[in-house]
Amino acid sequence: MTSTLKEHPIWQNVTQTMAQINPNQIGNHHLQACHGEINGYWDESDQFYETIRFIQLPTPELTSSSLGLTPKETGNTNWLHLKYSLTVSPSADSAALPAAATTIGELSLILDDSLEIIDENWLIDISSPFVVAIQ
């Protein structure tokens, strides 16, 4: 006999929990707390940048979420992983920049069961006109 989680009530609980915590607000709050700046960034080519600054604070759009549980042997802790797409919509007075909303990267946040951020990971398009990368 095979078992499946497809109809398990856990999915309803996860959906309700995600609605209650408002993940978009968590992403916005984190970006505001960073003041539009990332210090100490390594890109995909292993290039180090002292500072990454956003010309305009991006808008986080939740693309995925997942729950995790570490095994009992290592502490039995729960965590929540939120992944965001970071987009900017240029203002009307920025004629030199792209006119449409542009994705400039991704942000992944891992939160503990108190909704405190315990890890973050950025993937930024450093060649974007909305990003200033300082080596």
C-alpha cells in the first residue's frame, strides 16, 4: 500500500499559516531594513563586491515557500524558506532606464519558528542599470 500526502490536512495548515504571516510584508520589511544595500556580496563568477546598492528599492514578489524540519537527532527545529523575485518599476522621469518592470534578482530568506531571519541569500544581476556594484 502506498501513502500520499496529497489529501493530508497539512496542506491546508500550510496555506492558512502563509496567509497569516503575510510573506510579502516580511520581504518588504527585510529590504527596508537593509536600506537598499547589501554588504559583502559574491556573484556567480566568484567576484567579490564590497557593496551592492539598489538605485530604486526593489519590490519582492513571493515565488515559492517551503517548510523544513531538521531531524530529531540534530535538534528537531522548524524553519520556513521564502523565495522572492526582486523587481523594479522605473519612474516616469527615468527615460534612460527600461520602461517596463524589470527583474533584478532573487532573495531567499530562511526564518525560524519565531519568524526571525536566520539566513538570507541574494542573487543579483550586477549588470542591471538599477544596481550599483562596488568592488
